[in-house]
Amino acid sequence: MKSYFTKESKILAHNEKATLYSKLLQSAQEQQGKLQSRIEKVDELLKEAESCLVDLETDSNWEEWEADGSDEMGEGKNLKEELESLQAQEEELQRELADLETQNEQMLTRMSQLKEEEKSCQELLESYDFTEWEITEWSGQQAVFNFLYDSIELTVVFGPPIDGDVFGEDPSRKIVSLTFESLLDEEKAPPSSCLVQRLIFQFIESQGCWREKCPTLSYLPQVLHDLSLVVSQCKILGEEIEFLERWGGKFNLLKTDISDTKVKLLFSASTAFAKFELTLSLSADYPSASLPFTVRRQIGNIGEEEISAVLSKVPTGYHYLRRIVSLIHQNLLQDPR
């Protein structure tokens, strides 16, 4: 029995060894195959290298090849330095790009703000209609425009029509003359209307020769616009004076008087123990320019110095006269308590 087991043990051991050796052989064969493949590749590389050496020896000597190799190494070094320089430039460009993107965002924000401002200005322009003229006549010889409730008339006389201009509206058509005429009955008109009329004609006369300002029909729209702007501003001034004549008592304003182009305002306030007359000199520049003034003190200590301090705080612009009166009342005539 012992011999049987010994024999079986040897057989099993032999079989295990055979299996192990078989696996080792298979692994060795695989490694050999890989090694053989590498050897074949190395052989091919060696053959290529030998072929290159032969070609180099044929084309040039070894020293020249070494010199070329040295040059190539130098070129490689230069290329490396150039690459590093390009990388540095790229980093700088990236920073500049980031800055530009930031500026672009800021620009977009600013553009958005400007669009809002443009919209606001457009709405403001639409709210103020400066077209103060009406056409009452347009013929082949002349055109007639009326301003300020038909109280001012502008007559534009045209030159000869241009050939082919059927309707006489060619922009290059010459203008012979422009004449202004006041149609206001100053004896019946209120003082504020007479003042407005004087200021408008003050502007008209200050412009010199209108024929030079408007030599052809193409200049006429600008002339009408400039006149409309002045008429509109002076008309608002007239409305301000009428307001003060009616409601001046609320501002301790006893009397509003007009003399030529001057407005005299008489203030009186018992609480401030003051009475004085403020005279403002108006011009066609109203309300874009500060108003020259004089003060005549009657009661109290309010004089030119005090009035000057108040007027310096009133910015020019819309309802300039009303704001002057309001601030004088607020700063000088209120109960000191």
C-alpha cells in the first residue's frame, strides 16, 4: 500500500510539475515572442542607422556632420528660448485679454447708461415743442410765417425759380429778403406781452443781416428753429410774470412792474421787517444767463449784498424768475423763528 501511495504521489508530483513547466514554457514562449519582435525592430533600426551612416559618410565627412549637429543643437536652444518668449508673450496677451474683457464689460455698461440717457433726452425733447411758427402763405414768390399767437410775422421773398423746380421748393433756390413785423397792439396788450415782444425783436436785431444767415431755401429750417427756440423761452417768461402778478402775494411780492426790458419786484414782509424793490434786467438770452440787478432798500436791512447771496444760489434755466422770487421769500422774508 505504501508503495502504491508513493507511486501515486510521484505521479501527481510529476503531473503538477508537468503542468507548472507547461505554464512556464508558455510564458517563456510569449516572452520570447515579444523579445524576438523587439530584436527584429532593433535590427531594423540598426540597419536604418547603418544606412544613414553610409549616406552621411558618402555625402560629407564626419567632422562636418558633428559641426552640423552642433549647429542643430544651437538651433534647438534658440528654439527653446523662442518658445519660452512666446509663452511669456502668450501670458501677457492673456492678461491684456482679461483687461480688455473687463473694459468691454464696462463699455457695455456705459453704453447701456448712455442709451437710457438718450431715451430720457429724447423724451424731454418731445415734451418741449419748439415749433412756434405757422405758415400762412406759400406762393411762388414768397412765404409768410406767424409766431407767438400771430403777433410776429416773418415774410421770406424768394428769388427766381430754378429750371425744373415745379413747386418752387428746390433747397438751392435763393432768398431775396427776410423781413420781420410786429402785429402786436401794444396799447391793448398786457405789459408782459409787450416785454416778450421787445425781447424777441432784441434777438432778431442782434443777429444782423438775416439775408446773410439765410441765403438759400436750405437754410430756412434752421432759421425757423432758432426763432422758435427764442420765442418759446420768451413766451415762458411772459407766463412767469403773469403768474407772479396773480400769485405774488404768496411770496411777499406786493407789486410787479415792467419798464422796457426791466422787471421791478416790490417785496414787503412784516415778519422780516423788510421792504425793498428788486429790479432785474432781462434780455433775449433768458433764461440761460444770469440777470443783472439793482436793489432799492426802503425798510429794514435787506440790500444788494443779501440779494446777491440768494441769487448766487439760483441756477439758470427753466422758470428762472419764479425760482428767484421763491428763494428770496424762503431765505429772507420768512419768520426768523
